[in-house]
Amino acid sequence: MNNVIKNLICILLLSLVAVVNVNAEPVPIPKAPMISAKSYILLDHDTSTVLVEQNADERNDPASITKLMTAYVVYKVLSEGTLQLTDEVLISEKAWRAIGSRMFVEVGKRVKVDDLLQGLIVQSGNDASIALAEHIAGSEEAFAGMMNIEAARLGMISSHFTNVTGLTHEQHFMTARDIATLSSAIIRDFPDQYQRYSQKEFTYNGITQHNRNKLLWRDPTVDGLKTGHTDAAKYCLASSAKRDDMRLVSVVLGAPSADARASHSQALLNYGFRFFESHKLYSAGQELLKKRAWYGAKKEVSLGIKEDIIITIPRGRYNDLKPFMQVASQLEAPIALHQTVGKVVVNLDDAKFIEVELVALEAIEEGGLMQRISDYIMSYFE
């Protein structure tokens, strides 16, 4: 069979596989809920697609949402093996005297890292945050430097930290977009630690305190993340929920009350789940096409993608997706593993929706002399 015809058939099969029969009718998308907050954002965790945003890049006082970054740095140190959950931390006078929310550790006592993390996350303990920072970096200031390094690595370009608790400081700020980025990073990078954020209460030193995230009681699909409040920041909430195979992250900053931050976050999450859906189109390493490998030890090379293609679209629009491939007209050996040879493009409404590299899923070495001569002659008949 002529290779051109074979490739056309493969592309047709690719389209049929990608766009399976989904009978759901398109759902008209209304305007997003009205939110009385300084800034907010709603995004899909798996695709980072922003569904709703307002003033998402405006710098804000994050209050105790800061502790998401404090915890992220602790998780990373734990993952590196230089810190253990069973390690005991000596409580300094500075940690003991911390103002604001506390887990009520006692100066001079030793407390396990595991308990301090519980106190930091569930009880929003400023004392726990400072104790962990001092144990890991020697001082709160040095630990804040570690937070800034990690923030830069994660692409949080509009955040800066001067402390580990979220107490107001003119050089201490985050944006709703950066908080959403950080929230997704915690869920992605430390899934075992993320389970802590759904815990509704924690008892330490005979004192039981409840998680301030009211959505944990209102919505069983919500499993995180963190509240924040100061006079300057007002009421803030970073939250996440998973329904079926879709996870959303919402961030609301500067709401007028604790009830408002919870109800606004719930409204955003409900809106996202109701009017949008996520789909995996292709899997990493999945063969999408075979292409002639000229002058190679093998006659054909398998082509595909390096990472899963997952997209978020308006609900009911799956059948409107139009995938196709653009491949180099001729592939010549040697071909390296994951060498870019073209691209996979998915259109929606005649506009490019997503584009990723099409790569070789195998390495093809150069063929022997006779093979190269044969291919050279055959190329004139293609």
C-alpha cells in the first residue's frame, strides 16, 4: 500500500479514536458568579486552564495562606531525606510567643515534626510555623529565603515572603494566580501530605481546634486547602475539590467575612464543575502514527507524544474537537528517541485549541550501506 495512503488512513483513525462518541449536548455557559472579593481565580488542576479570574495578578496580603508555602518547603525537605516526621523540634521562646493563631506549644519542649505540621495546617499555628522554620533553616528569616527560592522555581513571579506566618509586611505579598499555582503544586508534588488539608480538627496539648475551612463541612468533594485572615488581607481561602475525574482549584482573596469567602469559593467551584469538563485525548507514549524511516535500520518509526494531552473544554463540546497531525514530509535516520518530527494540533470552532510536539517513540539507527542505497532508489518512486 502506498505510504501516503497509509498515513492518511492513520490520521483518519487518529481522529476517530480521539473524538469518541459523547452524546452530551453543549451546555450554554452563563456569566461567572458575582464575587465580592478583591481578587479571585478558578482553574483546572490537571490542565492549568483558567476558567474564571478577576484581578488574579494583583498583589495582595495573603495572611495565613502564606503557610501553604511554608508547608511546601517543609515537604520538600522531608522528601530530600534530611528531615523526618519523627524528628523532635525544640520550641524556642520566639515560637512560643508567636501572636495570632497558635497550636499552643510550650517553650523548651520538644515536639515532633508530624505534630507541628498538623498544627500548622489544621490549626494554622503561627508557633508551629516558626518552630519548623527555625529547626530547618536556623531562623525564620533564612527559611523565608528558602520560600522565595521555591516560589521562583514554581513560577510564582508575583510573590515575595518575609515571614512564615503571613503577618502583614509591606514586602510580603502573593497573587491569586500564584496561590493557585502553589496549591496545584502541593497536590501534584506531595499527594500524601495533601491529605492533611482535609482534616477537620486536631488536638494538641489537650486543646482541640477545628479547621477554619468551612467547605470541608459543606461539600464532601472539597479536600483542602487553607484559610487566611488579617485586618489588611480581610478573609481569604484557597480551596480544591474533586468530582469524578476533574479537580478544580479556587482562590478568593479579600472577601468581607468568613462566610463570604466560603460561599464565594463554593459558587466558583460549582460553576466550574457545572459548565466545564476535562478529557484525556492521548496518553504519553501512545503510538499515534507510524511513519516511513528512510535510510534506517527499521523501515518505520512509531510517533506519539511525551506527555498526556489533557484538555478542559465547555461541557458538551467534546464532539466538536478536531484533531490532526502535521508531520515532516520525510524522516531520515538516524532518528533519536523523542526527536521532534511534527506536531499534534486540536482545533475547536476552527481555532487552534492546543498544540503539542509529535515525537519519535523509538530511536532508529542508520541502516547498512545496501539499505541506504535501496532507500535512495526507492525515494524517486515515492
